[in-house]
Amino acid sequence: MNGQRVAFSLAFITFLSLIGWIFRVEIILAGISFIGDRSTPVGEHQEVIWETGSVVAQQERDKPNIVLIVADDLGWNDLTFNGGGVAQGTVPTPSIDSIAHSGINFTNGYAGQGTCAPSRAMIMTGRYGSRFGFEFTPTPAGMPMVIGMMSTDSNKPPSIQNKNARAVPYDEMGLPASEVTIAEELKDQGYYTAHIGKWHLGRKLGSAPQDQGFDQSLLMHSGLHAAEDDPDVVNSKLSYDPIDRFLWAGMKYAASYNGGAAFEPGGYLTDYYTNEAVKVIESNTNRPFFLYLAHWAPHTPLQSAKQDYDALSHIPDHTERVYAGMIRGLDRGVGRVLKAIKDNGLEDNTIVIFTSDNGGAGYVGIADINKPFRGWKITNFEGGIHVPFFMKWPAQIPAGQSFDKPVHHFDIYATAADAAGSELSLERKLDGVSLLPFSRAEKIQIKPHDTLFWRAGDYRTVRHHDWKMATDPLIGKTWLFNLASDPGESNNIAQENPEIVEKMMALLAAHNAEMTPPLWDSVGASSINVDKHLRQESNLAEDTFIYWSN
């Protein structure tokens, strides 16, 4: 009898272990949610009182206001200005488009990297992030491991783990306090500085927005666009996307102010940020201000305001309709900011810059969001780093212009400093240049940049004039394209041009010799399908992959 009990107990334990293994991902996600609920309590909504300041001297008031609007994961083809738009162009973006119509469209605008945080570090500092060790995107502990466990695509190269990676707390993965940000530069020129939205550049050791030159910071404390059960919001959960599943489990609907406790935002996140941006503008008509409006849209988790979702009933695919609703809400918000600038008599002397931190993400499972470019976010193909880049300043920049030479995210710093009359220090190397001379009616003949670089671990890329080369030793591949004749990067001509490859390798080597080691290690490298989105099945034998270290 005892033997039967032991056998039954062992069988029961085996059964529980099997159940645990089968549902291990759900158990882990439930644990992440449980821990998050207790480690990050979210209080009731708080009103932010934006500073007004006293009237400044006329000389100071003559300095242009600067409004920098950065979207998150916006695809090149998400805007109707670029000849496309979501759902075959049926979701117009007139407000965002108007920035280009009213000023200049930098048709070869480049992100600092194929993922968000390093790009934002370059925007803030005017320098390659790898100059000061900001090479990888900060991620919470365990996120790469859990995402790897949830991946169901076996038809691609396996992930590579770095078991010797140094453990660095997530909040300490940030912008070094020694770096000078665009906010600090402008603050020295008498500007009031405000940040609203995403930061992703650290929260401790002097890296938080309020420590990096912003007078006031309304931070995206966590990343839901609204409460999951909000009746005024429509969700699209992506069961095929491990990142999405992790975000739904680990993220909350939360904001914080100047490093304070988390609280509930006031409404759908894009609208909430817009409302607060309008208040900043209305409160600071008497002095020059710098507003960094860092929207979370259209980054996952996909959540659309119901009014936008309902307006797009012609889109049959639910996920695409929610995504399109987010684009519609983003454009509506940009329109309200532009209207506030105009209504307060500030339009002529306000610089508005619009861009995205990187290209559209393949993991959302929507085709053509980066068309006509190849690749997605998390690659250095044009789809990952070739981004919308518009700027207007009615008092100084003639309307309706375009500029086709390569420009870069780190040029925003130098451009803002130039407009504010700042004399940049020669002691700290800047990689960006002011774009104002290239925005006049009579263009100067030199280029902003002959050569640009991208680096994420071993995956490295250089654009020199019209040549672009990427090398990825982890997968044993080198790509070479001539973007003048092949902007879609369809024809790899590396083997036919060994002398060009050698020259590009030398440029990469010289650049990397100037860079510093990462402040925190990559925990591993994941293979990314260059041409197929996540709802399409990979083919290991035929598809093109890169390895992305983070």
C-alpha cells in the first residue's frame, strides 16, 4: 500500500512539474505582474502645475522657443507626407505633415540607432552614444531571458547569451551625469526647460531628466497608454510577440513628476501628454522655452483611443486598425500643440522639430510601415534607422523646402544651440552640426556629414557618401549597398567590390578606436529577420537575419 502511495505521489509531482513546464511562461508573466503591483504602487491622479516665470528682457524674449516632438517606433510609411500612410494611405497625418510643408523636410534623416534609448541619448547630447558608453538599450532584469523563452520561431538562428554580463540595476543604466544635455545647454542661455513623456535614459546617479537640465519633468513612469479595462480605449494584444506579452505583464498606466511617486495620468496617454504640452506653452509665453515632448505612440502595447478606432471602421484587420488609431491620435495631438503655439502668438519665432527615435517595428506584425525601405527597428537597414525628420521656424526657414543630404539625430543638439546663440565648448567633442545653414533659401555647398556610423555590439554600420556597409561577424555577413542606385538595399554588392569594403572597414576601425567600452554589458544577441514581420513565418535557409546585441 505504501508503495502505491509513493508511486502515486511521484506521478502527481511529475504531473505538476509537467503542467508547470507547459505553463512556465504564464507563471513567469504572472509573477512579473505580481511583483510589479507591489514594487510600483500607483497613486491617484495628480495635477502638475507648470511654472510661468517672470517676464524677461526683450533680448531674451527674442530667442526662439524650441519644441522637439519625438514619436516612438514611427515607420517612414506611417505618414502621408512620405507618400504612404497606414492602411494604403487612408489615415492622413495632416498636422505632422504640416511641419514639413511649413519648413524643411530632411529626406535623409537618420536615427542614432535602430533602437530607442541610444537614439535618445544622441539627441540629448549631440554625440555618438558609444563615446560615453551608452551603446545598449536599458532593459529590466530578466526581460531578455523571458522574451527568449516565449519565442516560438524556431526557423531562425538561435539567440546567444552572454553569461558573463555584469549585473547593473535598470534604473542605473543611464546617461552619465558628466554629459551635457541639450536642456542644460539651453538653460544656460536663459531658457525654461520642460520634459513630457518618455525618457529611457536612467533615473538614478544623476541621469534623471530633472538632474539633466530640465526644470520640470512629467515622466512616463511606466508604459501602458491607458488602463487595460478603460472603456474609452481599444486594445490589441499580440500573442505572437514576446515583447508585447512581457510589456502587458510588467507595465502599468503611470506617470511621475520630477522623480516623485507614480500616479495615474489624466486620460489616454497621447492626449494626456498633449494636454500638458499645451499648458506648458500657455504658461510660458513671456520667456523662451524648450519643450521636449516625447510621445510613447505608436510603441506597443497597442492601445488606441476609442474615438480614433471608431473613425477607422474601413480597416478590416483589428491590429492594424488599433495601430492606425494610435497614429491618428498622435497626429491630432501634434495639431493641438501647433495650434497652441499659433494661438499664443508664438508661431513665427518657435522652432518645431519632429522625428522618430527609430523605424517601425516588425514585431507589431504589420507590413509596409517602413516602405519603401528594407528592414525594421532593431536593424541598421534603412527601415530601422531612416526616419521622418522635419523642422520649421517661420521667421528664419522658408517653407516648402527639402534637403537630401544625410543628417542625424545628434544634429538636433547643435541646431538648437545655434538658434539660441550658444557658443559651444570646444573641450567636448560634438558629432552633430547645426542644420540651420542648410535650411536657408540659399544652401551652402558642403554636406553636414560625409560619414555616419551605427554600432550595437559586434553589429556595425557605416554610411560614407552614397556607400553603406554593415558587418555582422556573429552571423558571418557583410553587406554593401550603393544607396544612390539602390535605396531599398536589395542588391548586396560586397563581393564585387572588395576595395570599397576594405575602405569602409578602415573607416569603421578608425571610428571605433575613438569610442569607449559600454557602461553596461550586452546580455546577449538575438537574431532578427530583416524582411519578414512577426506574423510571417521565418525560413532559416532563405531569409536574411542579423544579430542584434543588447
